[in-house]
Amino acid sequence: MPPASDSAYYELGGERCDELTGRLAAAVVQACESDPRFTIVELRAARDDKSFEIVVVDCKCHEVPSKNAVGIQFIERLALMFCLDESRAPETFALRKDFPATEHQNATLEGVPASLCLYFEPWATVARTWTGASHIQRIVVWLSEVAAGTLHRADQPVEQLYFNSRYELVLPAEFRETGLTGDRVLRLFKTASVDNDGGLLVSRVVSADEAGGDDTASCAYMTVGPVVSGVVERPATTLGRLAAQLRDRGSDLVIPLVDAINTVAEPSGLSAKRNNLSLLILRIPILREAGGAVEHYQVQAFVVEQGLGALGEAMELLLLSEGAYYRAPVIGQSPYELPDDALAVSIEPLTVVEDLSQEKARKLTGVADDAADFAGAILGVGSLGSQLLNLWGREGWGRWTLVDHDIIKPHNIPRHTALYDSIGEYKVKHVAELLASSFPKDELEIGAMPTQANLSDPGMLQALGSRDLVVDASTTLHIPRDLASEDSLPRVASVFLTPSGQDCVVLLEDTTRELRIDQIEMQYYRSIIREVWGGAHLKGHLSKSFWVGAGCREVTTVLSPEMIAIHGGQIARRLRLLSQEPYAAAHVWRHDDRSGDVSAEEVLLRPCTTTTCGDWIIVWDEGLRDHVARLRQENLPIETGGVLVGYADQQSRKAYIVDALPAPADSFQSPTSFERGTYGLAADIQEIGDRTAGIVGYLGEWHSHPKGSSSDPSGDDLIQLTFLADQLCVDGQPAFMLIAAEESMSFLMMDQINPSGMYE
């Protein structure tokens, strides 16, 4: 088929020339001269401020099926345009005036040739591998595959109905499903990016009382009939053209538009004061094939430079009376058609940008909806807590209640999400407002409780008990232990950074709370004592601090905000993922400042047991039991023993047995007796205290009984226990003893501060 006559082609700008100087254009000229499928028709250039060059070619594409349904011809005349400064991707225009509208075209204005969309990647990426030969090969592929209907892969999303417009409009999240009802209108705010070539407009819903001025638009929101994905349309510029486009695609604008305008005008009329601007917002269902399911909804807006009332009057739907537009009487039942005045109404297309919502935030951040819809409480919104909430809030994970009695002081600013103007505010108030401002109004459910996490307060206990997860980020010892004692609470997590800021920790109960947070804490300390990584884990607990006020307690830790950010992200992600599993967990992440490496350690958790001795509860676990049993077995037939280390919580009256040390080298051991030595013991206990920030220390003694004996105490055992109690009462501590026998283990306790005998 020969090329069409010149009158069938668009005219081009610039001037004809004999050669092109641009690197890209010259490369394409060379490629076309070497490829028999391309014939150069002419060269053109415009070397003014825009500085572009054009290679006009006839492309003979043998792969184009003859008489294809799309309308691509065997010979197509194309204009290949290049910017001399190479700042923009090369553009390819189909010069035939009746070139069909197809998939994968770029948006162009009326009277401008169709623009082929050859590249999906940004030009900055394409330019790294671009050659003239690869460019013209792309053109051949585009023409042949569009003609054959194979360019749009089956696994690609369906094409939208309209190309993107030069102006974009952000619609409020509350508009997504129902549009506007009653007397609510939209205010349009121009952003810094808006100019004559386009830009972004932001809209907010306001009441009629707040309306006024050229930035206020009344809205007609409608869902039209579905269209089948295929040709991408240039947005219409008149109401009549818009109606024709939808009609040609098997949809309808007129009936939904009539219904929308009548709905807005009912029942009390539409004020004529807001008669300067209106928006037509179309929700367009897109199908992959006729009769198929809806795969996408495109929301497309058109702005009309007159109010909705005036538009309704032009459509002969509304009548103006006493400052308001009312529905006109309906005469007869004949099908409605747009009057000539309405057909000619000018409209400006706006590409709708979806506003941010929790649902969209979750999609953007990879958070599953079913794992994010829960009620949580966080105790402590200091440096770490505010960082966690900043991350969780932005990704839409959870509905949070914040508990913290502290206010923001100047020294908080370097590490907190607070800004200087927030000094003097409650931390919970600032963090709640920061989270709320990350989303449209009322999108997040946030509760702020500017009070201490006092579990003796019934109101606090009830507030936390109504949650699904309680996260303690208070960096205190007593709060997680108090949380563990309350049966009415949900699953509890404890998160913190170590004093040096190099490590961070996540402790998490199982969903049924079989293993409480204090029992997990106890086993975490045992790992610190036993594992190599525990040597420096809590290093720095007695240093790196300075006073920030006049009082002796007004001291803060020296800690880089970079470490808050590093570990805050680690804790936020790991706790979010761990909470989706039903199991208890204890994890440590260690940061190496020299290399930047982060290494992970997992604490093996074992079921726990509690033993009541008088008014004390002894907490120990299967790991301790197996360890003591193994030491006993390894020393049979002689008796063995050693020291118990742990900590006693005087307020809760709980003693946590963290570990049992083996017999010192100078101990006396025989088949019938054991006398513990002291060699190296003081140094071992000192190291345990250093490793655990002074929390774990000496609690008592343990020893084994030989085969055939029970774990009942002997007379010598009672004498030793009494001696221990006398010694420990100086520090106000009770004495504990563990006896390991073949079939059982027994705990004994004596408290000389509150003497009432021995308990087992």
C-alpha cells in the first residue's frame, strides 16, 4: 500500500534541513539508512529555545497483519523527534491524521498527532542502553503487536479509559465511595507545582458555610456503565464530546449525570451563590473483556467553569428561583437528550489522584489488611515509642492508644519525633497529632492518655484490657512485671534499646499468655549470662549520661538519634511480623558500629513453672530444671551443687531463678555429702552482675541428693538454709535453696526479716 497523500498527514514545525547535529537524531538516521524497513522522507530542525530535531520516515512493517481490526497500515509515516540536550525521551508521532486510537499511546492535545508509548522505564534509565537501532526496532515491535492485539499482555493491568491530563486532582478519602451529600462542597487548593502546563490540585470537603470564592466547586458524582479495556481516549473538552465517547464505548453519561444533578439539588435547592465552578466526577468500571468482571475503576474528573446549578439550567433540568436552583417539572416520559447549550459546555479534564487512606498505606508498605486491623496500646512514647508509632501509624498497622505522663522538654528534641514548638506539651498529645496529620481527617483512631501506666487504677486496667496487644516501650523494669501479673490483659510485648544504643530487644508473649513477659525476661537474662554476645550486650548502663535539670533524677542517656532510627525500624518490623505468629519470642539485634552489620540472636524459650513458698512465688523454667538435672547426672555417684543466681522482686514477692552455677573447683564432694567451695565464685557472680546491668545476683544455693534419695531436706540442709537466711537478712533478702533428686526437685525458702519458719 503506497503512502497517503501529503494532505492526509499532520504538518510539522521547524524547518527542513540537510543534516542533523544531535547525537540521538544522527544515530537514528544512520540506523534507518541501514534498515530496509525505514525510508527517510525528510529531516527537520528547530534550533530555538526548544531545540529539537525530527526524522520523518516511512516505516514498512511486514509483521503488521493485513486488514487488521485495529487499523494499523503496512506503511506508516512517522515523525521521530529528539531534544538536542537529551533531557527528554525521544518521541514518536504517527503523522497519519486518521491513525487509530490504540492502547499504549501517550496523551496529546486535539490537533496533535498520536504519540506512540515505546518505553515503560524512565528516560534516565533507558538512556543508559539506548541506541538508534534499538529505537527503530521498538517502533516495529509496537506497530506489529498493536496491530495483532498482543502488545498488552494478559497479566498486565487493564488500560484506563483516558490518558492522564495535564492537571491532577487529589480527592479526599471520604469522597471515595459516596461522593458528596447534603450541602457539602469541595475547595480546591493550588499547589506550588501548578502552572499553565499543569500541576497538582488538592481538594478538601467543606460545608456550604465555608464555601465561597473561585476555589469552591459543587460536585456531581456518578458511576457510569462499564467499558471494555482497549483504546485509550484523549480526554474530552466539551460535555457533548464526553457523552459521545462513553456512548461509543457502550456506556452512558447522560442518565447518571441527570440523576447526580437532581440528587444534589434535592430537596432544598442548590444555592446560586456557589455558581462559579463545578466538578463532574466519573467512576468508570473497566472490564478486560465484554461480559467479564470489573477489574479496575478509573475515577476521572472534569471541571466546568460554571456552577452546578447553571449547568443544570443549561441541561434544562433546574430552574433558578429566589437565589436557588430547583428541579424543573418533568413533562412526558420521552428519553432525555442533552440540549445544544449543554453539548457545547467546555470542560477541563483532571486526572484524579487517590488520596491517602490506611488501606492504601498498607498496600504501599506491604502490610496485610487482616494483620493490621487490631487495637493496640503502647506504654511510653519517648524516643523509641514515638519512632515506633511514626512507622506503624504511617503503614496503617493497628489502632493505637498512647499512655505516657511525661511532657516534652528541650533535651528530648534531638531523639524524639517532636519539634521545638512542642516543648511543654504531653508527649502523647504531640505523637497523636503527628500520626493524625499523616492521614486525612478522622482516618486514624488514636487515643491519648497523658497519665502513668498505673495498673492499680481500675480505669487504666480496663483501658488496656480492651486492647488486643500491649507494647511496653517505657524502658522500666516494673511495668512489664506488673503487666505479667494481670490476667485480664491481652498479649504483652516489651521493647527497648540497650544502654549503649548498639543493641535492641523484643520480648513477646504467646497469644494465650502461657509464657508471661516476666518469665521471658528471666530467660533473656540467662542467655546474656551464658552466650558470648551477652558480654557487652548491656555494657554502658553506669556511664554515658548527663544531667539535664536541677534535680538529682533529671538525667538522660547519651544516645544517637541514628541508633533510634536504626533500631526503631528493626523493632517496628520484627514485632509486627512476630505478632502474626502465636508463639512467644525473645530476640536481640546487635549493631556493629565499625561495619554497620546487624546480627540477630534468638533466645530459646522454655515453659515456666511457679512454686509457692510462704508469701513468695518462685519462678523457674524447664531450662533450669534440665540444666540442674544434667549437672547432677554428670557428677553421680557423688553429690554436687553450687550457687543459684537470679533476682527477687520485693513488691510482687516473686523470686526469679535465672541460672544455677556448677560447683567451684575447691568444693568438697562425696557420695553422701557436698560442701561448696569459693574458688572463682566471687568473680563469676560479679561478671553476672556486670552482664545483666546489676539485675541478676546471688539468691541462694542448690545441691543434689544421691540415687534412691528424695528431694526432702536433711538436717544439714536446714542448718545451711538457716545460716543463709541469717546472712542475707542484712540486705533484707530471703534465702532460697534448690534440692535436686532422682525423681523430683524441691525449693525451700527462709525469710528472717519476716520469720515464720521454713517454706517448701
